[in-house]
Amino acid sequence: MEPDDRADAALTDEGRYRLLVDAITDYAVYMLDRNGVVSSWNPGAQRFKGYTADEILGKHFSTFYTSEDRAAGVPAEALRLAAVEGRFEREGWRVRKDGSRFWAHVVIDPIRDDRGELIGFAKVTRDLTERKEAEEALRERTREREMALAQLFEAQKMDTIGQLTGGVAHDFNNLLMAVLGSLELVRKRLPYDPRVTPLLENAVHGAERGAALTQRMLAFARKQELSLEAVDLANTVRGMLGLLQRSVGPAHRIDLRLPPGLPLVTSDPNQLETALLNLVVNARDAMPEGGVITISARPRKSEPATADLDAGDYIGLVVSDVGEGMDAETLQRATEPFFTTKGVGKGTGLGLSMVHGLAAQSGGQLTVESRKGEGTAVELWLPVASGARLGAPSDYERPGASADVQSVCILAVDDDSLVLMNTVALLEDLGHQVVCASSGDAALAVLKDNPDVDLVITDQVMPKMTGLQLREAIRKARPALPVIIATGYAEMPAGGGPDPLRLSKPFTQTELANAVIDAIGAASTGGKTAPRNRAALH
């Protein structure tokens, strides 16, 4: 028997199964000759591929493949593998008559005669598009959950770093309190000595740099004490232009693009100036050969609110450069504390994180856009001030000349012995009488034995009883006794009554003296009897 006769005989055997095959509508079942030409077609194939038998018989089965697969030779490779390995089974995209794609599970089996010669192929295709779409939807939900978990992990990581940073900064503040206070008193009491005084001044400058570092750490941890008020952003930037230009040098030019009529924003003016200086210096460092630094501002709107930003109007303060830029990995870590691309000793890695903390505490946000080799744009979003007055005065007026304020009896409370000794020394040097206590309970006991105490200065973070809790206990026994809360943190738990008088750590003797003046002045305007028989304040 000739090969063609054997093929015809073998293919004729298919007729015995035609009724069965035609009854199958969930699968495309059809035959191919040795070259892949379609020689039979069942209703299932017509149902989800769209071709009638008259339209497809005699055409190559590669008609159902995508153009990409045809270009890559996938149909021919499928027949080759089926012939060599005895079966080809894959899943992939196929094309219907109308051009739409469907996901198919394909099986190709070789057909051989009784002598083992290849005479054609049997092909079975199943439409799994619904399953594929369900799997894709599941994968997408899984990706979304993974992204949400990654964002949660990142938020928790940054919160943990923030808490650690804030805790370290708090301890540094206490140490710097002792160092700066002691140095200040020593400097006042020692005569000028060319061999000693410069060393003393150097120690003071070093401690002050340490204090500035703790402020950056607290800013990142969102625990820095801010004085939020309405700020004229355009005037602030223009007023700093000279300082900024001197800071970057003649090789860099600063270009201001501030539209007229910008509304006031809410922020701490001093910290905003520091943040702007940090951003401009970073831009300078990104362009070591010189270039243009652009400072611009533009209205922004957040609508609806997001997890990090309330809905409302904002002004975006943008500092951009055309420098080195950052790759994706560096950009992702740019606001992390202590991360820096500068050399050892050239950066603390807290500049951008400090700006990030200022933005968050002001009610805004910080965004950074950068591409390697194309520069960087850092945008500080600040909320538009609502009903605030520029340079609003304090709730009470500070008394006039210090010589008109009498010395007072002050109770100093702090659980850190170094800080307590430093505070006592500074107050006594100002001419005040001072009693001290190392805890809230001890302070209440001291007040029972010392009814002439005119003022309490207490640390906020103490074990068992915080400064605010101590203030509330004092208010119950002596409502008119003023209490100053000394802290390096911005956020304190809400307590009853008016906002507490606050003193930021680390403080200088001048700042301490002014806080005492404010507290006594506030108490006297509230009806407190003037202190009795005390010498005038130095």
C-alpha cells in the first residue's frame, strides 16, 4: 500500500468517531496533515474560534496564532516537538476570527500509520480565558496586598526609626543641656585667657552644632517643637536671597520664580528658612561645576484627602537643579534619616529628613522627583493659612525691662540629675531662689513644705508622672501657680485647661530667663499676688 493510501485509510478511521467529536462543544478538536493544514473541524472549534468548516479547511493552523508567535516560529516548533516527543502541550494566547485573543490550553498528538510513519496530527484546544482572567485578577489582588503590606512595613519602619531617633535626640538634649549650661556659666565667670577662652568658645560651638543636630533628628521624628503661624512665603524667600546666594557661591545662580499674590501659608518661619537653606545647599552640591538653582512656588490642591494629606489648598515651594540627579534606589531612600550620598564627614543625612518632618508637622508633605543625570526637584507642600494673621502676637504681653521683675522662688523638677543641676545653677545665677525635685511625687511633697514657691519648671518626660500630669496635680492644689513644661518634643498629650507654658530643650540662660519672665507675667495678669520681698532680677 502506498503512503497516501495508508494515510487515507488511517484518516478514514476518523469517520467512526465523527459523531462523538461533533458532539463536543467545549473543546476544539480537529485534524492536521503532516504540514499543519487543517483537514477536519468540529462545532466546538467553530464556537470559540469563530471559523466555519468551509472557512478554515485547507488553511494552515498557524492562522490561530498571534503575529508574535508566528514571527518566532512557534507553530512549526509545536509540530516538531509533537513529532519528536510524542506530544506537545502548552498554554498561550490564540486569535479568533474577529481578531480577539483567548487563552488556550493546546494538545497536539502525532498520528502514525501501522508502520510508524507520521501522517498527520490530532489537535485539541480548550478555551481557558475565564480561568486566566480569574488568575490575573487574583495575582493583581495579591500584588495590591503585597504593595499595601510593603507600604505598611515601610510606614512602620519609618515610625520605628522616628521613635528611635526621637528618643536618641531626647537623651542628647539632656546631655547638651548640661554641657551648654555649664559652659555658659564658666564663660561668664572666667576672665579672658588667650590660651583657654578660644578652647571654651570652640566647645560651645561644638555643643551648639550638636543641639542643631538634635533639632534635625526631632524634626524627622516629628517631635520638634514648632511655632506655627501665617507666613508670607514670597517675602521669606526674597528676604533670604542674599544669604542663599552667599551660601552657594558665585558658580551657582539662584533664579526666583514667585508669582504675585501668593496667599499666606502655615509653618514655622524659622524652621522654614532652615529647610530652604538645606534644600538650596543640596542643590548646590548636586552641581559641583556650577549651575542654576530655581526656587519657585505654585498653588496646589489635595482633593480628596489622602492618608498623608488633608483635602484643601496648598502652596508648593519647589527647589530644583539640573545636576547629577538620583537613581530610583537613591530616590527611594532620600528622606531616610542618616542616609546621605555625600562623603564621610560632609553630611549628616538629616537635611532632607528634617524638611520632611517640617512639612508633616506643618500639615503638608514633601515630594522629590529626580532622574539620574537630569536633576532633582524637591517640593515642600505647605497649607494655605486660614483666618490667621501675619505675625500674630502672643496671648499675653511680656513684661518690660528685666530690672522691673523681681527674683522668685522656683521649684525645678527633672529626673536627669545633670539637667537638674544645670537648671538650678542657671536659675541661681539669675538671682532666683531654687528648690529641686527629681520626680513628680517628690515635687508635690516639696510644694507642701514650701508654700512660697512662685513658679515650677518641670521636665515633661519623666517616669511615673509626666510634666503635664504634675501640672494637673498642682492646679488642683494651687490653681494660680504657673508651671513651665521643659521639653524637646513638639507633641504632648492633650490635657485639661489652657495650653501649657513651654520651654524648648536645650535652652540657654537667656531663654530660661525669658521663660520665667513670661510665666510670672502671665500669672500676674491672671490675678496672682506679686512675689514677696525678693531682690531684683539681674
